[in-house]
Amino acid sequence: MSAKSLDVTCIGNAIVDVITRADDAFLTENGIEKGAMNLIDADRAETLYGKMGPGIEMSGGSAGNTAAGIAALGGATAYIGKVHDDTLGKVFRHDITAMGVSFETPPTLDGPPTARSLILVTPDAQRSMNTFLGACVQLGPQDIDKDRIAASKVVYLEGYLFDPPEAKKAFVEAAKQTHASGGKVSLTLSDPFCVDRHRDAFMELVDHHIDILFANEQELLSLYQTEDFDDALQKLRWSCESAGVTRGPKGSLVLHKDEVHVIDADPVEQVVDTTGAGDLYAAGFLYGYTQDMAPADWGRAGSVAAAEVISHYGARPEADLKELLAARLG
């Protein structure tokens, strides 16, 4: 890696999560797509919040969780995302900076409030997210800090960011600046339904602008519109230099140039909440990547971080990831 002061800058939707338990009947009664991210408006957010049981509020957002995970592993990381100058915006800023992530995107003083995601966790540990994007829709090219991008080895882009039009422009601008400064561009596909909404744009990005791709098995099949996993992998190998493909309890695959590594999932005594599993896998992978570890160890680091986060509620690490990773890699 070239000499840069930041390992990873993550760009995404700055969201405060409200997490509660629910059963399948609640999802059905309220028309919620299980295991997916559902975009909702302010009225729907208020209605669902009124029906939910007691919840835990904590800062989230896919790329924010990844930035927090990288920082917890000891990486130098920054975050770009939009919050309002309101209570939840201050909570988000406090939480992510307390994790050691640099977050200097100025808040918006008008318009919609800070985004929130109402996350319903069913007994099988699946999470169904109902997200009101709020202030996220105001993130635009003007918020892309050129100095931070130039200082970053990798810029990590959250697929969910493609939903707001102005944020999409910021996304493309960040990718261009990253390559101009000699950095690598990484993308997470985020969700199969996100892929369905933006397949053509994602395909254009993956084929021409993305160096490192993150996807789970369902997202990859959706991207390439195939039911053949091996076929999707072969297409992916022609598109990107590196990739991390997660397969839940079956572990993951790390692709790098001509190499393919099969990585076992780390054991978890009890899966409590799968929220953030992919985000933390990306954190471990990118930490290993920017520390010049061997490709197989990128996946092992990802597995360590993912296993920790699914062992408790919430999408940010609670245990000492440095210690866990040291024990895993020896």
C-alpha cells in the first residue's frame, strides 16, 4: 500500500437504529418483508414505532458499522454521512467518534431529521429493517472531502446510498476522486432488494469502477440474474480485483486475482442478532487488506468480526476485536 494516513474512509447513510424483538406474525400483520431493508416514509416510521415493543437505540448505518469495526481492530478510519443537527444526529456523531472514527461531515440545519431504522429481530435472529432515510437524502457531492479521499488507501461505498439521488452523485464523485488519488474503491451491494432497485447502475460500477466488492450469496445471484452460484462467481472474477462473498453459516469466499480461498465461519455459541454481520465482515476484510495481510487472512479477519457482532444485539462490536483477531490468527 502507498503511504496514506487513513486505511479506509467509509461513505454511507448515517442512521440511528431502534432494535426490538418481534415474531413472524407481527411482520405479516404489518406488511414487512422479512430479512430485508424496507424504505419507509415519516408517517410509516411513526406508525411502526408506535406498534413496536420496547427497543434499544444505538447508532448504526451499514458503512458506519464497518467504520466502527475497522477502528475497533486498530485501523485508521473516517466516515462521511449526513445527520441533522438534532438529538439523534448528536447521538450518532458521539457514538461513532467515541469508537475512534473521524467524522467531520457538517450536519444539516434544516429539512428532514436524522435517519432512523426500525429493526425487528425475530426468534431465528433474522432482522427486518424499516428505514426512514431522513437527512441522508441531503448528502451530495459537496460533502465529499477531497483531502480525506486522497489520504485513504480504500474508500468504501455503501450500496444503500444509491437510494437518494443526490447521494448517488456523491457516490460516483467519491469513486472518481479515489482512483485519481491512487486509492482503491470498494462497494458493498448491501441487500438483494437494493440490487434489484439499482442493478444496471451497480453492474456499470462493478464492471468499470470497483476494485473490491462485498456481497452475500443472494446479492451476487441477484446482480448477475442467475441461480448458479459458480456461474456468478466466474462473472465476478472477471469484474473485480478482489471480493468477499459471504454465505452465512457456510462461511465465505475470498477472491483475489487468480486466487480463491474458502473461509470457514467462526463458531458462535448462540446467534442472537444478525444485524451488521456483513458490515463487520467487511470491516475485518478491509482491515486485513490495508494491513497487507495474506488474502485468506482478510476473510478470516472478517469472520472473526462477524461472529462477534452476531453474538449480541446491535451492529457494532462489544468485545475486544484486536484480542479476538490475535487469537484467531496466532
